[in-house]
Amino acid sequence: MPIVAQSTETTDWVSRFADEVIAESERRAPGKPGVVVASGLSPSGPIHLGNLREVMTPHLVADEVRRRGHEVRHLISWDDYDRYRKVPAGVPGVDETWAEHIGKPLTSVPAPKGSPHPNWAEHFKAAMVDSLAEMGVEFDGISQTAQYTSGVYREQILHAMKHRRDIDAILDQYRTKKAPAKKSQKPVDEAELEAAEGSGAAAEDDGSSGSAGYFPYKPYCGNCEKDLTTVTAYDDDSTELTYACTACGFSETVRLSEFNRGKLVWKVDWPMRWAYEGVVFEPSGVDHSSPGSSFQVGGQIVGIFGGEQPIGPMYAFVGISGMAKMSSSKGGVPTPADALKIMEPQLLRWLYARRRPNQSFKIAFDQEIQRLYDEWDRLDAKVADGSALPADAAAHSRAVGTAAGELPRTPRPLPYRTLASVADITAGHEDQALRILGELDPADPIASLDQARPRYDKAEAWINTHVPADQRTIVRQEPDAELLKSLDEPSRQSLRLLLDGLADHWSLDGLTHHVYGVPKVQAGFPADATPKELPPEIKTAQRTFFALLYHLLVGRDTGPRLPTLLLAVGQDRVRTLLGE
């Protein structure tokens, strides 16, 4: 089954895939209710925002299918029976001693020091489960450790061993071929390289070939628990299997019809699960989609298990804006939990919903987050007044809720950049924050910070964790007497004009109008004159005036938007700092 074609039209990609998924499900099982879509995640370390696309793509499609009245199961296979491949960098509570566990199942590796979870896999699964719950993602989780160790796949394993020569013949078509050079999706930022890395499963071998032949099954050693084993003999009739461990030298003979401590190699395991679960739709990352890799090979091997390959797109790279600073400070690539600390789940859902899976995009942890929020708020307003384009309105609908209902929203969603400025200036003083927010719109003042939450909390978290200390805003304690004394008459006049109108314009909109109007009035133009009515030098005068205010208020050339800053400082203190 070929991968679903991806149109370049600006239509709603989720609806198109939902159409194909419903049609394909009906073709495969006419009249049988229920559609199965799938994701696979390896909790081998922090599950990052690139991995989230593996979940969000089928989630959005499944949710659209569900909205149309169909039964849907979204499976997330936790590949927690995969081998522990390496010690990831930058994980708190982990040191070089964890290298001794390389080769064991992820569920047999200790959790990082201080973790409340029983093992490595559960530690990293837990953070992802919490994030998916906050984002409204409904799924059925399947632990591959539980599946394999309880014998659920026993018949599939025996079937694969019986047909090992057929599997080997399929794999052999690709072993001698050099795969065409892949089109590079090189991350823009060197620090983002780790984010482009797949789960690691694509790099696993495809089974052991030796003097005893090819085997698509790897036991975990009964002595050291590692998968550094080689099958040396197998009897189809008795299912007796002998293996030797190259790590510790242990060897044993077991009856595979009763043995549950091993797994099929990745390129056989994946298509086996497609057939076992009846998966109709599953996307694949670039590491699984190149010629000769897991998805392509699996499309042939799945037939051995009596199944069909799912339809599904290849999904592209997810970048991080501000990654370099994050990497140097915290190590590693940001996770959904990191993103949800600084942005509401609606915004994060929207970033995945608005771009087709084959389009790369960036998630902002730097100043760009303010622009993204502005864009989101504009879309919100367009949807409210009915002026949004159909595809944009569809992405918005998928962001704010699911078939189960809307996600919790901030009652008064004030501009993120305004909230960030207030949080910056007030440095955790909630009473001061409430005073400022209450003065933004005197006609409809905010009575409680809860009205601005959780957006206010997200903006405050961004200020506290992603804005460097030297860029934080610290309002002067005393007037800059030397600077005030050195001002020429035009500068003094501009300050007088500002102070004279301060009380009459004390709101966010009023101060915006007033601050921009002072240089216009000083030059002899009306305060409400439009840019088309003004000479170019007015813009220069405005920039000079703004720089003067920043120096007098915070001792820098720039800072938060001046109307917000003035409200935050308060009328009395503004007058003092500006020399009145």
C-alpha cells in the first residue's frame, strides 16, 4: 500500500486524511465498525517535541474520524521492550554508570536517581502521558514489555521463525543495495541536531545471520539481561532454541513456545504489530521512510503475517527557536512538558494542526513566542467574526478542542506579550500584577488574576526560564538626575507633554495613543495623524523619544512596550522618574 499522497493545496489536510482512512478501513473490513490508527514511542530518554508529531498526526486524524461518528482506537505502542542503546546527555540524576545497562530492555534499566517511577521507561513515559492529557489526546497505551513477556505475541513469533527464510529473502533485497542519498532536512541550529534523531529503532539490525542461518528473533540473556545474543540453533517442530550471549558467555536452550524473554527484531516487529492490531493509519518519520528502511520493508513483511501496511504520511522535522540557549542551560531537546510550561495547550495543538505533516516548522522558546501568540489571537478573532479562511478555521477548531469537547481556556486571554511584560516588571508580586492588569481596560477591569490564567502563568514561566537575566526589566529606584539635567529643551518639552496627558490616557489603549502622539504634537501635527499624513522624520523622533523614556525608566535603550511599562511603574513613580 503506497504512502498517502500529500497535496500542496492549502486545504485542510486532516479532513483529507480522514476521508482516506474511513474509505480504507471500509475496504479492508466492509461493515465492520472501528478504525485503528497508531503511533509508536520509545521511552529511551526524554520524549521530545519532534516525537510529538508521531502522536499528533494520527490524533488529529482520529479525532476528525470520531467527530464524524465513527468508532476509533488510537494506539500508542510504548516501545519499552527496546534495548537501552546509550546514556542520553543532560538527564538529571543520570551519570556514566548507566552505561552498564546498555543492551537491556528499557523496563529493566533503573530510573534516574530521585525518580518515583520503577524503571527508566516508566519515568519517561509518565511525563509524556501527563502532557498528552493536558493536550486532550485520547489514546490506548500498549506496553510492548507487557505484550512480549506475557506471551501475547507467541504465535506471531513462532510464525516469524517458521517463515524466517521468506523474511530473510525480503530483507536481502535491500542489504546489497545502496540506498539513494536522502534529501537532507538539516536543522538550522547545530544544537537542534539531537531533535532530528529518530527513536533509534530504525538503526537496529534486522536479525542475526550465522552458520545456523537467519533468525528474526533476539532473546534477552537469562544471566545479564542484555540482547547481545546470537541464536545458534532452532528446531521448528519442538521450537527448541539455543542462544549464546557474547556479553557474559552465558548459553541456554529454551522452548520458544514457552519462552517470553525476547522480541522480534524491529523490521519484523513493526509489520507484525500492523497485522496483529489491524492498523489502518500510521505516520512515519524520515528515519523510517527512506528506501530500504523499516516502513518500506515492513510493507512486504506484513503480508507474511496476513496483514496490510497502514496508509500514512512521512512527517517532517520539528525545529526549536531558541534551541541554542536552551541546550547550553538545560541539556537535551525540549519536551512537550517544557512547551506546556510556557504555552497553552491550544497553541501547541495549533502548531501541529496548521501544517501538513510533510512541512517542517519551529516551536518558539525565545522572543518569537510572542509573535506566535499574536498570530493565534488574530486567528481567534477572525474565527469569532466569521472572517477566517476555511482551512484556518478548521485548524483553529482542532486546536481548541476535540470530539470530546473544548479544552479549558483562559477566560480573559490578554496579549501574551503584555502578560510577559507585566510578569517581568512585577517579578512575582501578584498584587502588583493584578493592579496593572486591572488598569489595562478601565471600562472592563480584571478583578482577579484567575481571569488571566493559565495564560498569565505560562507567560510568567517563560520570563523566568527563557529570558536571560541581562534582558530582564528592572525599574529604576531613583531618577537619573544626571541625564535629566543634561536634556535639551525639546526633550524636556516631550516629557512635559507626556506627563500633562498621563492621567487622561491611563489605560493600555489610551497610553498607546498618547505615547505615539507626543512626537506628532511636538512637531505640530494632530496626535491622531496617520503615518500617511506625517513626514518620515516623525518616526525618527518617536524612536528618539522612546529611547529617552526607556533610559529614564529602566536604564536601557529598549524594554517592554512603553504603554505596558508605564502602567506597571504607576503614575506617581513615572512622574518621579521623569523629573516632575
